[in-house]
Amino acid sequence: MLLLLLCLVHLGQAQAQRKTKAYFPPASNWEQRRPEAMGMNPAALQEAVQYAIANESKAPRDLRDAHYQSAFGREPFGYPIGPMKERGAPTGLIIKNGYIVAQWGEPQRVDLTFSVAKSFVSTMVGLAHQHGLIRSLDDKVAPYMAPIITFNPWNTPANKADELGQQDVIELFDTEHNRLINWDHLLRQTSDWEGTLWGKPDWADRPQGPATEWRTRPRNAPGSVYKYNDTRVNVLALAIMNVWRRPLPQVLKERIMDPIGASSSWRWTGYENSWVVMDGVPMQAVSGGSHWGGGLFISALDQARFGYLTLRGGQWNGKQLIAPGWLKLARTPTPAQPTYGFMNYFLNTDRKLYPSAPATAFAHLGAGANIVYVDQENDLVIVARWIEDKAMDGLIQRVLKSLGK
């Protein structure tokens, strides 16, 4: 009798473990479940989907036209230098407990994801830290850097004398101010890095104050002031490629995208002039967004896989791909901007970003808008593409309503 009772106890424990074990979608197949099976109201969920479709971005679908109609296109040196493509219709997915419960638009279509790419840049830094290539995030970045040699065989001047006085290499951290910058400053967009990279001066990105002071203002001490700035994001992308000594798309594919079963359709690009030579090999430095074209071309399904990886604490089907400690740091508020962690983890601190969502929720955000919303309290991921920014809280509100919340 005792043996029988023990067997029943073990059987019950095994059944409970099977019930609570997280689902991870295999490559090329993501299981769908009816909303009712996940405790969701189908009508309320459909209302959320229709709301997302009805609140499509008002910007043109031709992203080059959209660029020139936006503030970006009117910035100094604001012209695109990377590829763009016409975007698709409003698209999205709702993932509950790991299963697709709703989708709309074209989830397999590959489009630019704009600044969601920054979350992939910071992941490259996290993996370097995880593997000991970066000892501490408080380390100054300058000692990790070698001189960076640009690669431009298509524009070699006929007269070398024309290049007298010009530098042959890029020194990212060779000024008194830049030598004070550490990895944490770059990750949190508080570095105030000064300089020009790929023809884009730091001051020309979202310029503030009088134009007469753009190039002469005093620099802020690193860590003291938050400023969202794509030139500085590209500095971090180039710096971490210098640490890996490999193109970042190769590292991302090997260490993240292949293990989570992402498709083969995503591509991460840089600019037409962002080529360097490293260890005798030409490499393109990628951009951390699509402010000037280029960046990450990816489907909503692959966005959702990355979002689901961060929902599950960097673990995928028993393998810890991103260290939990790194994700904890990524979600730690930046003192100078409490709703921002590492790029591009937007935090719901004090529920300021999304009043309808839990304060613990976060999102990977990009223009468009491209939004990967991650809610661990409700075991929920929402991907919404080409939705008005101001409509996102309404979408979250309607999805949570379908859960009875």
C-alpha cells in the first residue's frame, strides 16, 4: 500500500510538472490556441485586434517618404545612408502562456523594426559581458578599443595628397570627455559622447537649443543626463563589434536567433559607408535603428520570439541564452531617466509609459511604431507593428480586459 501511495505521489508530481512546464515554439512552427483555452474572452480579444488595425500609423507606408516628412528628414545631415523598404499593413501577434491566441496583418512579412534593433545591440554587449570579453560595465570603453580602419575601395582618391591632414583610422574615444565613458553610460544613453560617425555628428541627431550652440555647448558628465541619440547607439554597435572581432549579425544568429528557432529571413544591416577592416576581413558595422536607413529587417514572428526570450528571463527550452543577471540590469531604471533601462528596454516605472499595464511590464520600442510588449505578471507578449504610439496603451488595456483584468 505504501509503495502504491508513493507511486501515486510521484505520478501527481510529474503531471504537475508537465502542466507547469513552459512551452517553447520549435522552429517554423508556433502552436496556436483558442482564446477560451487560455482563459481569455474571444470577443474582447477580437476587439483588441480591431483596435490595433484601426489605429494604423498615419505616416506613409513608403518609409523613405515617411522619413522626409518627419523631423528626422529635416535634421542637419538627415538624409538616409542605409536601405529602406515600403512597409506592410498593421500587423501583430498576441502570445499568452507561450501560445499564439491572436494575430493580424502579415506576421511573416519582413520589415524594418527601427529602434527595436537597439535591444539586439545591448544583447550583444550582454553576451560579451557574459563570456568575459567585458570584465565590468563600469570599465571605461577606451581601453577595449583598437584603432578602427575604414574600408572604402569604391572611393579611393586619385591624388593621395588630397588626404593630407585627414585621419586614416577611427578613434572613438580619443577626446578628454570620451575617455570618461564606460559601457553602462553607452547602454543607458547617458554618455554624451562627442564626435561624428558615418557622417552623422552627435549634435545633428534631435538637435536641442539654439543652433549657434549645437557644436559649442559644454559636455555633460557621463551618466548625468539622458539623451536618446542614434549616433551614440552606432558608436556602441561599432565598439562591441570591435570587442567580438566579428560582424554582429553572425554573433546574433549563432547565439540567439538560431537557438530560439527564428526564421532565416531576418537581416541586420549598416550603412553604405559603415565598412571597416578587422583582422584583414571587411565587415559592415550595423546600425542600432533605422533613423538614417538600414538596421534590422525582421518579421513580427521573429520579433515575438525575441520578446518571448526576454519574457522567459533569457532561457529557451532549458538553455540559458542570456544571463538572468543581465536582464535584471537591463530592466533597472536609469537614474537620469527612470523609464529607461539598457537600450532599448522601456520600463513602465510608476506606470508612466502604459498606465493600463503592470508597473513591472517593459517594452522593446521602435518608430513606426514597432512595439514588443513583455508582461511577466500576465505571461503575455504583444507585438504590434505600424500602430500609433498613443494607441498602444489602449491595445494593452483591451488585451488585459480579455483576461478579465
